[in-house]
Amino acid sequence: KGPTYTGNKGKSKMASKSNKKWVRLATVLAYVLSVSLAAIVLAIYYSLMWNP
């Protein structure tokens, strides 16, 4: 492992934070999409197919 310089440490931390931000954003978007998709499927089912 080579020497670590102060400038490289900051870039590494910044890249790590940016990566974590994208992972968090992707997770939130996947959650919202899945919940919305389930709600849409239930709304279609109850409006078109369900007979009380």
C-alpha cells in the first residue's frame, strides 16, 4: 500500500459520502415505487374485479 496524502483522503471521503447518498436515494425511490405500485394494483383490483 502506497503513502496516503492529505488531498487524497478528502477525495476518498467525498466519494464515499457521494456513494452513500446515491445508495440512500436509490433505496428510497425503490421503496416509494414498490408502495405506489402495490396501491395502484389494489385500486385496480377493487375498482374492476372485486364484487362485495
